[in-house]
Amino acid sequence: MLVSAKEMLNKAREGKYSVGQFNINNLEWTKAILLTAQEQNSPVILGVSEGAGKYMCGYKTVVGMVKGMLEELGITVPVALHLDHGSYDGAKACIEAGFSSVMFDGSHYPIEENIEKTKELVAECEKLGLSIEAEVGSIGGEEDGVIGAGECADPNECKAIADLGVTMLAAGIGNIHGKYPENWAGLSFETLAAVKEKVGDMPLVLHGGTGIPEDMIKKAISLGVAKINVNTECQLAFQEATRKYIEDGKDKQGKGFDPRKLLAPGFEAIKETVKEKMELFGSVNKA
């Protein structure tokens, strides 16, 4: 059964660990992440960007696939299905399709408009018992074509959004989506501490978890980050394993061309990556 992310994130914040949001792109991705969460006895959040939702034939298809897998694979750990960087219309569509959690990213709107739209979606999610994530201040890098430059959020704006009753808050603290450039200045822990002071116990979200050094991840968790998003790292692991399989000519041996065989090394690579992240975030055996 899908659950809201609220309880798992409050527990994570209190226990000083973080729950990983791993973005899904297809059946292999979803199955790899769910099996790893079960094996590690860890809560997990499946993230779906609007682009990935379209790619997988729409949000209803995603909900059907995830719910079917939970049942068929006998998954008992808490699983939230979450819209990542949702538009206002995207959030509405996911609520309707049966997601258990949504993110409304109004960070590109003037703060008044961000507040107004967030407020409306908070009321809707509360009615249905869903969790909702909001964002303040652009997070750098590229996420489905949305580009920002590792900016830092305004703590007062964070408070204004947190006070609307969102479940969790994504605040820019110099983090970037995708691969980090050579000249990246690192996370701004000053900003994180200032945001934490304003929003109190609100679970904070760190986007762009790929490539942030482990010591920074651990420090961010100690300062109230209860959810960390990982996407690019799983994609890179999948790509490397698939490339090796083909370069080794395995797709030309016997029935090596069968997509189930062709995608198997990438599937295992995702599982390995997710396991490493769960260990780093401290969510193993926290289900």
C-alpha cells in the first residue's frame, strides 16, 4: 500500500537520518528500487518527474505499475509515490491519479503567487491525507529543462511557505541537479542553518543528491535534511553497466539480445547504487 511521506520523514528528522527519493524511469528502475528497499528494510520515496510520467504513458499507468509491484513483490516497507518538481496542473493530475505525495515547485513564481498556489494544493492534500513538498529558491542545474544556478533560498520566504502547512520543504542551499561542475562552491550550511531556524521542525529536502561529498551529506542530515533526492547517479550506473555488457559483446552471445538479459546488468547496478545511498543516508532497518 502506498503511504504519504509524512510519517517516514518525521521519523527520519527525529532519528537524524534521511529517506532517499529515487526517481523512476521505467519498470526496471521501479522494481530495482522497491526490491532494494525491502532487502534493506528501508522506507523509500519513488520520485516521478513530469517528463518521466509522460514517458511512462501517464500518471495512471505509473500508479498501476507501482501498486501492482507492491503486491506482487510482497513489499512491506513504507513506500511513497511522489511527483517531483510538479507544476500546479501536474500536481492536480497526480492527486487525481492516486499518487500518495506531490511536490509543487512554485519557486519560479513571485513569492506571493508561490504562496497562493501552494496554499490551495496544501488544502487539497490535507483532505486526502497526502504529503506535499514545496520549493523556495531555485536549485541549480537542469531538471527536465528547468535550469538554475546553485542559488540559495531566502529563509524568510522559506518560513512563509512552511507556515502554509506543507509536509516538507526544498530550499536551495547551493545544490545542483545532475553532475556537479569542477568549480562548485559546495553546500551553504549557513543558509541551511538559517532556514532551519525559521522553519523549526519542518523536514527539509536536499535536491541534487548525486555527487555531493559524503561528509556534506552527513552534515546536511544532522542539520534537519530528512529527504535526499537521487536520480542522475542511478542513470549513470545503469548506463555504465549496459555499455559494458554491449562492449563485451554479450548481446551477441546466445539470446543475449533479449531485453531482459540486456537490461539485467543495469538493473543490478541500480540496486547497488540505491543500497549504497540508503547506507549513507542512514535509512537501513528504519522501516
